[in-house]
Amino acid sequence: MTIESILRVILSFVAAIPAIVLHEVAHGYVAYRLGDPTARTMGRLTLNPLAHIDPIGTVLVPLILVVLGGPVFGWAKPVPINPRYFRNPFQGMLYVALAGPTTNVVLGMATILIGRLLLLIIPLGGAGSTDFLGSFVRTLFALLGMFVLINLFLAVLNMIPVPPLDGSRVLTYFLPLEGKRFMLSLERYGLLIFAALIFLGGLDWLFNLILRAVVALLGIEWFSVVWSFFASSA
């Protein structure tokens, strides 16, 4: 593995871990505000990544995807939620479910704004330069762009209405009672359904859709820096 490949792996994790951790903390914080102390009691309302790392979802899966050159995504240990603390359990779970993807969207949009402001000060014209400053600028904008891509991908991915993704909780709230029971019964098969979705290529179209959106949001110049940086390091 080359130095460039190692740098690519490191930067991918630097971008992915905050997005994943803040997603889970948002779930726990909203649940806490609605009266559920479970996450706080178990020490999960913390920004310390070690409290949220899942060996498979936070380390192994993202690492494999980075090495294979695919879209980087993963998951942390789910924050424990007890809906019995909520006045309206289904409504409470709706708010908790929306908190994670909303956080990722806000992070992605805020990063775009920061990047746009930086572009007014630091031109990207010299980002391909081989000197230290040019390399630093290229790496900085590659990292920011990857952070945007990962956050938007996590937000949209988690809104797929398949258990255990957040979208299933959102859909459950709007279903009649029988529909709610059906969605709850799918929980035990959620991981199998999601794995089948990945195996059958069901996420390819989603990644391509998000990729087009990110290109439009970042602009060709900024996105080309992101793409060339990570593609050339693969």
C-alpha cells in the first residue's frame, strides 16, 4: 500500500467517524429531551468515538469500502432508546429517527458553506501544485468534500424505510395500526433485508443519485479536487 493510499484511508475515516458518531448522539440527545435517560445513563451522550465504535460497522465495513474504492459508509453501535419513556411512543420514535439524518444534512450543508467561504480566500487554481501549500489546499478541500458526501449519503441511506434504518420508524408513525404492527414484526429480519438490498445492488442507484447532487452542490471545480484526490489514491 502506497503512502497516498494510506492517506486516503486515514482521511476517509477522519470524515466518516464524526458523521457516524454525531448521527447516533443526535438520536440519544433527542430521546433524552423527550424523557428517555437510557442513552445518558449508559454514557452514550458523548462525542468520544470510543463509546460508539462498532468493530464491524465503524471499522471493518468502511475500511473494506475504502480499499475497494466504493462509497464510504458505516454505522456505530445503536444508541439505546426506550420508547416507554415517551408520552407518545410512536411520535417520540419519529422525532428520534429524524434527528440522525437531519444532523447529517445540517453537517453537510454547513461544510459546504464553510468550503464556499474558504474558496473566497483560498483559490483552488493552485490545488494541483506539487508544492506544500498546493498539496495542503488540495487535501483540505478533498477532506471537506468527502465529509459532505458521507453526511448526505448517510442521511439519505438512513431514510430508506427498511428496519433497522431510521426511515422505517418514520414510515411506521404514518401507518395505521395494522401497518405499525407489520413494520415492528419486520425488525427481526431487518439486517437480512438490508444485506439483501446491498447484495442485489440496491444502493448503487442511491450512491449515483447522491453523487450527482454533491457535484451540483460543490461545483465541478471543488468536486474534481475531491474525485482526483481519492481516485488517484485508490
